[in-house]
Amino acid sequence: MVKPAMSYLDVLADTAATSDVPVWAYQISGEYSMMQAAAQNGWIDLDAASYESVLGIKRAGADAILTYWAVDLAQRLTGRSDAARVIR
Ligand SMILES: NCc1[nH]cc(CCC(=O)O)c1CC(=O)O
């Protein structure tokens, strides 16, 4: 598990490149909170920025991502309001 994810994308990529076991990334509450706050101030598009931040973590090599947007993203990516139950 590499955390916090967004500040350690280089460490995540290096770890994923050499790990024999699945590598997880944790997008911690501080990363989530600063983006929620920025969106509340009208500074960023939350839907776009949250998706892009998680996509970047995946692109760095994470096999799985722990994120406070998990349910939101699952619903948006599947188009299903019950996505969180379905993916469990
Ligand atoms: N070491 C404990 C731990 N495990 C996960 C988090 C982050 C929890 C979060 O902020 O989402 C923390 C606290 C910390 O490292 O500061």
C-alpha cells in the first residue's frame, strides 16, 4: 500500500514495477478534502478532477485504489445507482 497516493506517484510506479504482489494506493482523506473544498469554492470541476486524480493513480501502476470517491466513481462509471453493492 502506497499512501498518500497523489504525492507519491513516483514511489507507486517504482513499487509496481518491481512488486511480485498486487500494489494498492490509498488516496487519503487530505487529498479528498482539499479537492472537495476546492470544488465548494468553485475552483475545480469535482467530477472531472476526482476521476482524473484516480485515473492518474491507476496509470502510475496501482492494482487497486482505496479512495473516498469509490462509491461515487463506481456509480458514475457503471451508470448504476446500486454499483457499490454490485462490485462488492
Ligand atoms: N497510519 C494510520 C493511517 N492509516 C490510514 C491513514 C490515513 C487516513 C486518511 O486520512 O484517510 C492513517 C493516518 C495517517 O497516516 O495520517
